[in-house]
Amino acid sequence: MIETPYLLFLGDAPDPLAAKVAQGIRDWRPDNAVGQFRMEGCKADMKLPDMTLAEAKAAGAKTLVIGVANRGGIISQAWKKVLIEALEEGFDLASGLHNLLRDEPDLKAVAEATGRTLHDVRVPSVKYPIANGEKRTGKRCLAIGTDCSVGKMYTALCMDREMKARGLKSSFRATGQTGILITGEGVPLDAVIADFMAGSIEWLTPDNDADHWDMIEGQGSLFHVSYSGVTLALVHGGQPDALVLCHEPTRPHMRGLPGYKLPSLEDVMEVGLRLAKVGNPDCVVVGVSVNTQHMGDEESLAYCAEVEKRMGLPCVDPYRHGAGKLVDALIAV
């Protein structure tokens, strides 16, 4: 178990989106976030107290969590000095990066010398099966997006929270490092061997009560040339009964791909539904979730209203406006 509370390490994150792991913990487990540690040049801010290692330790923090999700998941050499000092100060380290803490000889040596623990949450701990495509009892909802980091996890978490508030049966199913750090369990999908990715999602969403919904955290995008594989594994392994489309309308291009424009919501709906029906012919699209964090209040409401009228689907920012419309549509399936 990863000991809480956390000191969130933002490093030298070039923009707020690069610190989405920290942001997810800050928004969904605020009691676990004592403060933040930012290096010179950091462009992210969780609106938490900036703390030195000593100050965070005195405030009760037990684990330094790397809150940055950079392209390729690399532990920067610029971070090493801080991470080593954190171990010497008495912190455990937790990371969801592809570059594992345990594979860094200097970090491993210091951890062993100080008796501290290195937590790599992006390491599969289960021997997952190959997907068999057999229909499972219970119901499943999957968030799919026009791009990476558009709010798929937030959408699933918001819908799960709304379902539980109504006394309905629901489980949030984490498939990435942030979701796992928030909930304490899940499948680190992009670290699973390709042949077993869909099977890992079948394992994650097993047979359940007929009226129980699994809210599956989406990953990547079917239209993102770097990360489409994980999305397809979710679509086929999850065998969703319902899809929610997720979008961030202010981006000039796909995340990390300046030469690629975002697909339309209509394209995502068409392709996503066609692929989902391979595993579940009864799958339907129930709504649209828009990440409006870079819009004003009136602009966000107007945009959602326009999408709703254009597509004939309920459309909201579930984190900003609540997930009620999406859940209403879901339970009508």
C-alpha cells in the first residue's frame, strides 16, 4: 500500500496538462495532498502550498508522488537530485511513469540504504488472460475521446459519483496511473503486453449484477496515431453497452502531434460505435462530455447547448456542471 498523505512533485512541468496526475489527485483525493514541490521553470500549479521536503515532512506527508505524465514517461535527470533527497528525508516515492523507479540504480541504492519504498504503479501485477469476447453480465460504460487528456477519467469518475449519490450500483474502473493512484487499484493498461490488453479489461470488468454499471476510464484516442492501441483494447475488452464521447474544444491540434487536427465528435461517434459493435452489437452512444476548463461560464454553457442541438445527445461538462444529464441517459439504456 502507498502511504498517504502525499507531497505532489510537479518537477519542471512545461504546462498544466503535463501535471495531470497531480491534478487528478488534487481534485479527487484532496485529503491526500499536503502540498506541492515545484522546480524552477515549472508551469503547473495545483493551488496547493509550495513546500520544501522538510516542510512537507513536518506537515505529515509520507510519500512523494511524481505528478507529471510526460511524453514517453521518462524520469528526468533534472529530477534525480530532488528524488534522492526525498528518500534521504524519509519519503517513499510513487510513480506512474513508464521509466520505473526500481530501474534507476541510484534511486534503488538510496531506497535500500534508507529503508524507503519505491512504488511503480505502472507495473502489471496480474497475469492477464487473452480476451475471449464472451458476453458478461452487468453493464459497462466507456469514455472515448477526440484526443488524449480531454477528460475521460474525470467523466467516468463524475458519472460514478452521480450514480452512487442516487443509490445506484456503480464502480469506477481505473485503467491508468492517475486513476490507480486515486482509487488504489486498477489495470495499468499501457504497460500490459499488447496481446493481453483487451483481456486485462475483461478481467477488470467481470460478471456483475444485471443493474450494475462499470464506469471504465478511457485512454488515448482512436484517432491518435501514438496511442490508439490502448483505446481499441478498451473498446473490445470492455464490450461497453454505452459510450460517452469526450472533447476539449480549445486545442489547436492533437496532444503532442502538431501536424494532426482533432477529429470531429461525429467522426469519433461513427468510428467508436462501429468498433464497439464488434464486441457488443447493442452498444449505443449516450452523451457528450466537454472539458470546458479554458472557457468562461457563458461560453461553456453555449458550447454544450450547440453540441447538444447538433448531435441530438445530452452534452455537459460533468466536472463543472454535474453529470446528471449523462447518468439520466445512461440508466435509460
